[in-house]
Amino acid sequence: MSSSTLPPDTTSSAKFSAAIDLQRVRKLFSKPEQVRESQFLRREIASRMHERLALVKLAPQQVLDAGCGEGADLALLQQNYLDAHVIGLDAAPAMLDVAAGQQDHARSALNRLFSKWLPGSRTKLRQDLVCGDFAQLPFKPNAFDLVWSNLAMHWHPQPDRLFAEWRRVLKVDGLLMFSCFGPDTFKQLRAAFAEADLDEHALPFVDMHDFGDMLVNAGFSTPVMDMEIITVTYDSVAKLMADVRAWGGNPLRSRRQSLMGRAALGRVAAALQKMQDAEGRIPLTFEVIYGHAFRPAPRKTASGESIIRFDLPKK
């Protein structure tokens, strides 16, 4: 995609919004032990994001993990950029409590290592944790060289607002890198629930190409988008449903307010069982979208005047 100097498109919110209840999202993630079962895929996707990040020449001093959850990515980012100050932000205090515990454990392990080889020395991790909304960041403009977000942004009803806010806190030539789920995620689950009722039981995830358009409208340059399908298989309907709940459940405002009856749940289970492969395992699809883009140097002043840049000839 080509670069753009357009200001953030405030009219696009309605087009790209989902009816997500943010209070419900925070409640769903208020119990880390219920979410932990889904960490296996988060870790795998984080690893694949780091492979992509390694291809970008970058030496950030200030790094933000937007939607850091339990903080597992913070250590990886610090490992990649030893001199960087890494900040993890999440809206769920319980998640940040877990992240703080992991930081204490990592700090203790490093200090034991240092004291073994360099008696009397101690180390300090350059990491901070902040509780806040990643669509209204408590940071000044031009604060970060890298904004990283792993499988978090699909929990916000207006992803275009996220891009505009993340661009605000990025420095010129700073990098945004993110992953999120695409429309084919949970397609087997949608089909199974369609056997029971017409209610929405999963998020209407945004298409990859729409994300690319949003990045351009938000003022990012040369966005790169790609997608892959990951299929996880399950031995039972119960385990599949438990993992779906671990992914955060259903935060839609239009979600069914009452419990489904036994007969309806039976139809859902039967539909899922019909999807078993030759080995008796039930597939569940995840469409994973990866994106990265840079914040370009401005081409206009705040008053709308064009900025013309040129290099003086070398003597």
C-alpha cells in the first residue's frame, strides 16, 4: 500500500466498529487463571511476530506493549532490545498483578546469576507496568520508538481509534507491530451455534484489508499486512468450549442474556462432533492477522502548510 498524508478518518469508526462492551471485556479478563489455558497460542503467535520484527532494522529506546496481559511478551522485547525501556499497559489490574509477579521472579533470577559471577552486583529490569485504556494512552505524543500489540486489539470496538492513538505516541519513523484475529476465527463454532439460534456468539473480527485501509487513514506509511490460518484440534467438545472461554468469551452487547437450554446446547455439541476428522478430533480455526507500519515524517504543519524537505548538497 502507498503512504498517505491524510489525517485520521473520524468517519470510519461506525464502519469498522463492533458492538463490544468494554466493561464486559475487562470483567472477562479479570481472572487470569481462566485465561491462562489460551496462552499456548498467544506464545506461538508472539514467536512468529518476533521473527517478523527481526527483519526490521530497529534500535528502540522506548517500547510499549499495548494490551500486555500477564506480561509474557515484556521479557522477549527486553531480550531483543537490552537497552530499551519497556512499558506494559493493560486495562485489567489482575493481569498486571501477574505481570508484576513475573517481573519480580525474573529480577531475582538475574540477580542470582549476577551475584554468582559478579559478587555484589545487581541488575535492574527497565520495565514498567501501567493500567489504562490502549485507546486513550496516558503518554505524551512522540513517546515511543516501537508499539507492540499481540492479540489484543480485536477486543476494542473501534480499531481505527486505536491506530490513531498509537500513531500519536509513536515518534517519527517509529514502528507499530500488531497481531489480531480475522473473520475466519471460530468459524466452526459459528456454524455450530447457527444450529441452535440466530444470536451472535463470537466477535465479528475485522478483515485484513480493512485494517490496511485504517492504517493509511490514521497516517501510517507503507503498512504491511499478512495472514495465516492456524487450526487447533480437540479431543472433546468440552475442551474446545473451555478454550473458547479462555480466549475471552463473548463480550458483544448483543450477546444472549439468558443461558441456552439443554436441547440447544445439545444441537451445538452435535454439530461440532460432526466436524470430527478421521482421528476423531474437532478442529477450531484461528485466522491470525499480522501487521506493521511506520509513522512517517509529517508533510503538513498543524495549520495546514506543506513541509518541503531537502538535503543540502555535500561539499
